[in-house]
Amino acid sequence: MLRRLLSVTGLLIGAWGFAETLRAEVPPLGTPSTAVGGVNALKSIGRIGDLPAAVPAVAWSPQGELLAIATGPEVRLLSGTEVKSTLTAGKTVRSLAFSPDGAQLAVGMYQKIVLWDVANSKEQRTLKGPRAYVTGLAWSPDGLKLAASSEDEVARVWTLAGEEAPVVLSGHAYPVTGVAWSADGQTVATVAGDDTRLTKPGELKLWDTQTWQARVTATDHKQAALCVAFSPDSKLVASGGLDERVILYNLPSGEPVGFYGGHSRPVNTLAFVPKSSLIVSGSGGGFKGMHEIRLWRSDTGEDLTAEEEAHEAKVNSVAVSADGTKIAAGSQDRSVTLWQLPGSQSSDPVAAVASVASKVLTAVEAQPAPKVLRVGVIGLDTSHAPAFAKLLNDPDAPPELAHCKVVAAYPKGSPDIESSTKRVPEYTKIFQDLGIEIVDSIPALLEKVDCVLLETNDGRPHLEQVLPVLKAGKPCFIDKPIAGSLTDAVAIFEAAKKYKVPVFSASSLRFAEGAQKIRGGSLGDVYGCDAYSPASLEATHPDLFWYGIHGVETLFTVMGPGCESVTRAQTPGTELVTGVWTGGRIGTFRGLRQGSGYGGTAFGSKGIGQIGPYGGYKPLAVEFVKFFRTGTPPVDEQETLEIYAFMEAADESKRQGGVPVKLQTVLDKAKVEAGKRLKELGVE
């Protein structure tokens, strides 16, 4: 859909002016070309997934041969798709910036900035002064100064040749969320806002680099301003905000030109494309809409991208290579997507985009409906199986579940768990009533399907049930518990790697809205969590594997991986398992023997919040359908195995009278046993 560049109601007047005079809406600038409507002018060229943590920042080196990716406490430097080196920061990295000559990489984190020698992967210098997280970094064009924005409501500018204290740019009323330096060196821009105070406006300040005085202050964003960038010719500055807008301002006056309103969620990041009027911006993090990357023209507001989701969670950062040919986007979903601009084939990127779009429009309109994925189900002894079948086979299924149908099922499940075996006849009839074929073996099932839901309620047979699925090359979602032991869980992932077939496992509690918001940063950095769920026991499974898995997965969804040791206390009515994470963070799981309920409390840098409520089966179904289509698991192997190591370590702590047990100890033992187990099953 074509977007319009609309006006900002407000005119900046005078030095230190602010928006106080209303004016009529500015009409669209120019006439958008209908040839690009609905066509994505960006070509996807790759995805870097399964990263250890969310990606708050990406940056291209000026020469374009290196891509820096911040993920958790490390920065990966990639040359092509190969990791050239990894820089370990020790704290969660929030911002990155290469020096103009590419020799140094500035890395911003909590209360400090580290300058790295890129060629030798060595730490050269540490800059201190911020009292909170460093949210943005910008080098002066000559590489002699470095500006940094911080959540402590100020920005700072260091002169790198000396040791003197930085210039402090104060005056913002909220956390400073971004900083940029104009190409002509004359102006630094900062933006600020508080995403927890939705009635407060966002701020933009333009600072004169000779006097370090703010010559423009603007409050045109209705909510927090989150990002800022200058055009290549230093004639425009753009700011994005929580209000889903990108506002453009003329320089040097700071007069607002208008706003781009093409995003459906908050605009977290933006960058101009060199030598053009194009802007790329990324969004996400709100409650509705899509996590998008959009390419558009700053002179007309013309949208050059189709309405489609680029990531499964909010887009935190976009970077454009210096030659204007490639875009990298980092996301909260722990991945980086790579895109090619049509401008790489032409000296005029704008003309190239329009040309490519017009050529492919007819082909896009003529594309057939998406292929229907045929899903097979193994195990009809859990309520999950008919719930998923009804969601997928609903004629009015929403778009995120459409074109994915259960076509066959193998009903056999637990042989010796009465609560499961008695369900098989009832659930088999439900499947037959839905028109789903019932088969008498897993091989027969695999002949009829493209992907598999392994739903057997008993985790013990999962390894043997999934092996033929993997050998057949069918992607598989394995419902909780992934296995009846940590050893078998390790063996499943080892077999998946051997046969090069993606698998994943998760409790539906992982995708509850409250847990996902906290994982996405709604409470800032999570310092601790107390999660709870029912924890009924089943004699055939380790204590927490059977039902405690729900609350443990909730705990890990909020805390993330990194648990080092576990201590367990138990009474007839309650389980209490305490985990210690890296950095001294503590998370607990309370298993309820009496009563019911799912949820917990999370403690973050921005406040304390509740995790619940449980959102049902649909969010999990959306995730495994996406997984079947992309082959990218929404939960990585490391985190899943850590969850089961947590539960196994809890059992070991119980056996040893409540002493702390290291997760690595039980994992190392399980890996040895898994090798033997696979050998017994003929997998080597």
C-alpha cells in the first residue's frame, strides 16, 4: 500500500524553539508511482539465526567487508557469512559504531564504552561516565570525537586524542535513546523519550558542534522518540518514535517537513541510504501490527516495500553498507536479516528500485496461492493433539495458520500411563470426524506428510519415534516433554544435526503474551523471576519433566539461558527450585501440588511485572507453523537443553539433600550417555 508523507502540526520558531503554532497538513510530496504498490523492492539475501540473545545493534564497517552484530555480552564480526572474530564485552551490548576509517569499533554497554582495535580484536580503551546503558554511538566525520547517548538523560562527547572529561549535553527530560553526527560535522542530533510514559512527548535536540549549545529543541513526537539519523547531504534529519512515525526536519533551521506514517508499530531504528533520497526504517515492539523493515523516499514519502513481516519480534537496528547495496537488520528474535538494494545495480538507487518494482509487479500478482503444508500427528493421547488439529483444519483459520492442514495421524501413545491411554479412542474419533486419516505406523504416516507434530504425552518413546521422522527429512515439533530424560533430549538434538533436519520443543506457556513482552524488553533487563505452575508427578518421569516443565519454561522465557547452578527444596505440597544465572541473577520455580494456575513475577531494570495470563494453544501453533515454513526454530537447542538440565539438576539436588548442583555437570554426563544411546539405536 502506498504511504503518504504527512505534515507535522507544529512549526519550530527561533533558536531553542518548540512546536507551538499549528499549521495545515502538508499534502503528499510528488505523485507516488503505482508501479511499486505492494512490491517489496528489497531482496532477501540471507538470515543469521540462532544467536545467543536478542540483537540490539548491527553496524557495517566503512569498507563494507565486516558486519558487527551485538548479541548479549558479545560482538561478532562477520566477513561474509564467516565469523572472523568475537569480542567479549562482559556486559550486555546495546550500541555499536565503526570509526570512519574502520580501524576501531565502539561498543556501548552499561555505564561504559569500549574501543576495540578491529584488526587485532584487542581492547584499546574504555570510556566511562554514563550512569546507565549507552543507547547510541556516533563518530565525528574526522574520527577524532565520539558521541554517546545514555539512559541517564544526557549525551556525552569525548575528544579521543586526550584524557579530558567528555562534554556533557544536558537538557533532555527523559532517557536519551539515540545520537547521530551530520556528515558536514556541524551538528549532533539527540532524541529522547520514556516508553513507559505514553502521554509524554518525544524530544529532538540539534547541537552546534562549535559551542555545544542546543540550537533546536522539538517535541513533535506524540510519544517517546527512539532513533535519529542525518541524510547523506546533511540537509535533513529524521527521527523515529513510539508513535509509529518518522518525522523529517530541514537543516539547519530544524523546521519540520512532515512525517512518514507507514509503520504499524513503534519505529525503533532508521538509516539513510548513501547517495540517494531513500530511508530504511524498522519497527516492532507494540501490541498490534507487524515487525517491519520499510524502504521509502524522503522526498515524496513513497513506500517501496510490500506489507510483510520481516522478523518474529521487534526490529531493533538497521544498518546500510557504505556503498548503499546491502542492509542488515537486527531483531529481538535473536536473528539478523540481510537484504540487497536494487541500487547495487545502478548509480541511481531510486530509479533502480522503481525499475525493479515495475518489472516484477505482474509476476507478483500472478503468484499462485501458498502451498498447503501437510501435517502428520504422532500420538493421540493428549488434549494438545485435537486442539492443534482443530486450529489448523478450521476453514476460517487466520492467515498465520492458513495453508497448513493435519492430514494423517498415528494414534499410539503411552503404553503404561493410564491417564493417557484412556484418551486415545476419544481423540481418534475427533480426528476421524475432522476427516483426518488414521494410519497404523509411523512409516505409513511419513509417506503422506511434509512435517510432523510429535504429540505422544509420554516423553520416554520420543527419541525412537522421532528417528524415522528425521531420517525421512521431515521437520518436527516435539511437544513437552521433549523426552523422558536429559540423555534422550541431548540424543534427539544430536540426531537432528546428523540428519540435518530442524526440530524444536516448547511448552505453550513460553508464548504467553506476558512472558513474550518481558522477553522482548518491556521491563528492561531482567534481574530475577519467580515463576509458578502446577507440578503433578508421574512415576515414569523425572519429577519436573511431567508437568513442572510449564513453569520452568516460563522461568527460562523470562530469564533467558545462562543458568549455572540449581538448588531444590521439597515438601509434600510444594517444589521450590532456585537457579543462579550468570551475573548473579536469581530465578525460582515454585511447583504447585495443590491448587492451579500459571504465571509469576519478573523483576527488571524498568520495574516489576506479572507474567500471566496463559494464552492457550494458538500462540504455540502460530510458532510451529512458522517453523514448518521457514525451518528456523523459535527456541534454540541450547536453551531447551538448559531447561531440561535445570530440571535434572533439581532432581540431583534433591538426591543430595538440597545441595547446589551445576547444570554443566549433569549436561556433560548426559552427553556421554546420549552417545551410547544413539549407538544402541544404530545412529553413529
